[in-house]
Amino acid sequence: MCQTGKTKGEDYIQCQVKAIMPNMNLVEAKKFVESVPKTLKENVPKEEAEKLMKTLKDLGATVVLE
């Protein structure tokens, strides 16, 4: 489990990405965050995509839904 004690910053963003992608470990989440732009999820229902978009935008990400 990710517990940085922070609500902003790269460590927090990595933990949030890991929460969105539970099969990803922290090292993979760190590499993912450091190598954006990337596709986080594909073929998800519109409601889930909008929820993810809000979460990521709240973290300061630029999000494109296709």
C-alpha cells in the first residue's frame, strides 16, 4: 500500500497511478509517470473513463479521452 503522507508531488501521483492500476508495482508506476504521455486504460465504460479523467486532472495531468 502507498502511504507517502503527501497529497501532492511525484510520489503521490505514483501512488495514485498504482491505485488505478493495481497490477502495477511502485517501480512500474514510477516508470509510467516518468514516461508520459501514455495510455493508462483502454476500452473502458464512459463513466469509468470520466472518473479516471477527473482523478488524473485533479493530480495536474492533461487527459485526452478518445
